Amino acid sequence: MSPRRRVLVLLVAGVVLVAAVAFGVRWFAGLGPAVDPDSRPDQAAPGPVLLVPGYGGSRESLGALAARIEATGRDAEVLTLAGDGTGDLGAQVEVLDEAVDARLAAGAPSVDVVGYSAGGVVAGLWVAREEGAARARRIVTIGSPLTGTAVAAAGAASAPDACPVACRQLAPGSGELAELARARVGGAVPWLSIWTADDQTVTPPDSARLDGAVNVELQSVCPTARVGHGGLPNDPAVTGLVLRGISADPLAPPTDCASLRATPG
């Protein structure tokens, strides 16, 4: 090998080594897999918003929030989950993926996904399984048991007949939640995770905390807020957080409760 060719080979090997080290540092630091910024959707060009209901699939729980999003001029759709929304979360991932495909095929530059409760786990699995980081501009989750809920674990243990597939998949340590943790989705796409300290359905409430995401406990911004799990989608401050989270503004932690509650929409 000529000296010139040897130098070229060494330079190429050095570039590959640096890239591999950078990838490894991100992975083991919990920052998620390295994602090419050029492959991410344009943060300044918001597209339609897809809202994923929680366990049981009730679309009504997200109706008011969808209306507030539409009042800002955005197109918003609450998805109808497969079956009754208590079956395999993988089936719900397919529903979301089909909805995203339809919007992109119709010309949308990207989508924003808002997942409530178990719908946030569905959103995370979609990012992990369906290259969501290249198709979702942002993800917002509301009261989502991203590391599981003890309520599901107790149900699976004490009343298995009353704890369908999705219930078992939301128990800490399930295969689906382990997959979500391995994928480090919070570092793959701009993500806002919101929860309330008063949650008695997702226990502990900070199971909604996600590495790499902008994590917001409602009471850290609105100390006097008293909001349970079911009240999250319609709470004015939560609505303000969601509207800011899916706006064209940079994703950042909020600081003022009054301005959140007054967010137009």
C-alpha cells in the first residue's frame, strides 16, 4: 500500500472511530441513539396533531383538548383505537402508524403526537418500532406510565381475569416497557412529558418521567393545582402546556402558571 493510500485509510478509520465513540457515549449516557438532525422534521413547520387515548380508548377524554388545538388553526384528530383499547398495545401502535402514514401521504410535513395515559406508551413504542423520530416533529405525553404503574401490577397479580393484555403490558417490568427503555425514545425526538403529583392511577406518578425529555410535574409550575389522572386532559394549565409543547416555539420547561392557564387556543 502506498504511503498516500495508507494515510487515507487511517483518516477514514479515524472518522469511523470518532462516530462510533460519539454514538456509544450518547447510548450509555441515556441520551438515546444518535439521530441525524437533518433527518428530523422541521421544528418551525408544525403539521397535524394526532391524539392517542388512554387505556380503554375513550375518545371523549381528549375531545376538548383536540378542540383547543384546532382553535389555534391546527388540524387535530383523536384516534379510534383497535377493539376497546384494552388489547395488545402493538395493535394500537399499528393504528397510530396507519394514521401517520395517511397524513404524510396527504402532504403533511410531519405530525405531532399527543398521548394520554397509556396512549403515551403507544406513542413511545411507535417511535421505537416505526422510525417515529423521522416522522414526528414532537411528542407530548400526559400522565403516561412510561415506566409502568403499580396499579396494573396489582391487578395482574390479584385479579388476572380483570386485567386484559394492555393492563399487563403497563405493569412495571413488562416486555413492552423494557423495549421502551432500551429504545431511549426521549432522546430520539423532542418530547414533553406532563404529569400530576395527585395521580392515583399511574403510581408512582413520576413513572411519567422520561430520560431525554422535557419533564414537567404540574405542581412544579402550579403548586396549588389539585388534579387527578382523569382531570389532566381538561385542566387549563395542562392544556397550556400541550399547546406550547406543540407550537413552533423551542421546547422548554415552563415557569409561570398564570400564563399557562391563559395560553390562547
